[in-house]
Amino acid sequence: MSEQYKLGSLFDGSGGFPLAGTLCGLSPVWASEIELFPIAVTTKRFPNMKHLGDITKINGAEIEPVDVITFGSPCQDLSVAGKRIGLDGSRSGLFMEAIRIIKEMRLKSNGIYPTFAIWENVPGAFSSNKGEDFQTVLEEISHIADDSVSIPRPPKNKWLNAGEILGDTFSVAWRVLDAQYWGVPQRRRRIYLVADFRGQRAREILFEQNGLSRDIKESRASGESTARTTESSTFTPKLLTIRSGCEGGGKGALVSDNKSLALTTVNNQTLFVSYEVCFEQRAYDEYAHSTISATLKATGGTYHGGSETLVLPKKTMVRRLTPLECCRLQGFPDWWCSDIPHSDTAEYKMWGNGVAFPTTLFVVQGIAEALQRGVKNENRTTCR
């Protein structure tokens, strides 16, 4: 990418958005997070990225303007596994803080920054407060570009898993992506919403290829995988090694079948590989055989916390996934948390609250390519 674009990450967590941005030629310049362990991780991995701390203390007009703002606002009050308090909850209500910061930045920059925003959250947002919360999400994000927009409720208050809003000068699109179809063996369905405040490119980023160079895409075919490359990056990759058995040499952990395919390469080096596993899905209080894991939870470090697997081949004993396995299930390299003193509990919490990297990379690369096309083609909406 000839021009260096900038990315800011709110509710940064494990650093998935800055990592995706780095691999796609976007420079992560600042992040907001309050959990100490994730901050320690991203401080080590992105030493030039500024940490802004508590989102409620940030003024969007005073921080460095960026081309892309990402925010996976806390989902506990929207999740079907939570209390379903909705956007009025103390955690999910922080969504409005992100909206405020984006508005402040756009006002200060006369509508130039940011060009794009990405919101990531649980599908429970569709049904939270009988659909009213997702309607609020769409309206508040649309109002950043046009405060006259009114979003109607869908039939029977049931939002579809994908959709779009087209304004005169902006666009918003959303789509549920499940990480298991993007190269990691974990059931992790998340809403990815893209807002283009200066054009109508949100649809093509999430849905349409139109000759794009991207080729990480959803694949439901057994054993099917794809490769994505990036021309250059300041990020120094390290090979991820898939080992048979768990860390202690026991059975029932990540196992390779020698069908690994590169998900991402940088400077001809493999960063991530596709792998198959023998996992057991935990469904309520019973366990059923599955080739992929259940969705990781922040409580994974506790008994019955949602990150257990049966020990194979006997299928008679239950054990927790190791933190390293959780790291792999989110699509991050083995060394992401290495050399940083921490407890297993802190790492389980970070992975359970974090993003699955392959789906995040898919969306961020689409935005990076849209930014670049905006510069090259004067007939399209430019980004500067």
C-alpha cells in the first residue's frame, strides 16, 4: 500500500484489529483498553501504538485522527448467555462512548476522519430488547454521517444475519461471520458491521469480490481452505507449529493431519496455518463429539467455564483447554502471549473476550483495499 493509512482500536482486547491492520498496510496508532494483561500484550507487540486507557476519558477531537476506527464494544449485556440487559447495561452501553468519539473526530476534521468504522459483536444483538438495540446501533452509526436517517424495524422484529443501508453519501453493511468457516476450528459467530462514511463501499467489503485480490472467504466444504498474501509488512512473523497432543503430551488436544495450508504469508513466510483438530463440543452440561470447539468464553479458566474438551480416545475424562489451545482457536500465533508474565485466568479471559483473527483479517483487508482504490481512482469517493 503506497500511502500509509492509520487505524485506531477501541475496546482493543487481544489486539486482533491492530494485527490485521499491520498485515494489511494500516498503521495502528492508538488503542483503548482497561484490562491490564491485554494492554501488556499489545504494548509488547505494537511498541509504537499509543494506549489511551479508559474510553470514557477520551476526547475524539484531541487524539490523533485515523482513517479506520474499530470497536468491539463489550457484549455481555447483549449475549444470549448473559442477562440480556441490552444497550442500557453498564458494559454494552459503552457503545455510545465509541459513537461519541467518532463524532468528535469527524467534527474536528470537517468530516474527513475516520472514513471507515468496524463494529464487532455477538448475534444476540439482533434480538436484544426485541430488536430495538440493533435498530439503535444502525441509527447511531448512520447518524454519524446523516443525523436525519431513521431506521425502521424489520418484519416481526427479526433482523437478518446480513443487510445494508445506503445513504446519499454513506453506507452501512453487516454480516454474521462464523470463524469455523475461515480456517479455525471454533464455532464463533459474530456480527461484523462496516460503515463507510464517505461512500457506498460497505457492501463490497463484506459481500462482493469484484475482482478484489482477497481470497480468504467463507468455505463450508470439508477440508477446503484458501490463502491470502500481503506484499509487505513491518510485522515480523514466526512460524506457528501444530503439535499432536496437548502441551503436556496427553491426548485430545490440537492435532495436525498434515493438510496444512497457509492462511497468511508475509515476505514468503507462513504466519498462520490451517489445521484440523479432535475437539469435543460442550453443550450445556452434556458433551457431544465434534470436530470443532464450542465458542470460547472469558470464564474458560474455571470448571464448566465453557472451554472444556473430552480426552480422546477414551472419551471418558473432561479437561480444560490450555491457554495455548485457546490462542490457536482464535487464530493467533503461539507466541502472542509469550515473555509476558501473567496468570492463566487472565489469558483465558482475554481470548474469551477477543476476536477471531481470520474473520477480522478478512474485513480489515477489504477496508484497506477500498482505501487504496479511493486514492487510485479519482472517479470514486476519495479517502483523503
